[in-house]
Amino acid sequence: MPEATQIVFKHAEVVELLIKKQNIHQGVWGLFIKFGMNATNAGPTEAEIMPAVIIGVLEIGLQKFEKESNIALDAAKVNPRVRELAEK
């Protein structure tokens, strides 16, 4: 089997990992991505230059959401406190 060159995650998987990394146990948290934009002149050749835009990812993180969705999870469900698990 060939060696993998990419590992892909769904949005909810990234949110779950970030919730656990930050040790969050309450609230609905969702994926947050901050983009930055810059303009430049670019083209396939010097004779075919045109105005262009470059969009970079500046930050990836979590933000509070009102309800669960495909990009937002309830921290109490995906990262319950240890005491809460023992009581169930």
C-alpha cells in the first residue's frame, strides 16, 4: 500500500480535536477561520499579467455558536468532564 501524503478531516472532527485540546467542557463551539486578502499582478507569462488576489488563512480556531451544526459541537457531549462520566 502506498504511503499516505494527505490526511483529511471533516469540519466536525477538527472542532472536536480543538475542543479537547483546549480542555473545554461546556457550550457549543464551532470552527472559525480568519482570512486575509492581498492584491498583486500575476499571470502565466509576463505578456499575460492581470490583477489578481491572494487569500491566505490567517487563523484557525473556535468560536461560540448558538446551536450544533456540521461545524459546531456541544463540548459537554464530545469532551465531558471525567466526574460526569463516572456518575453515568
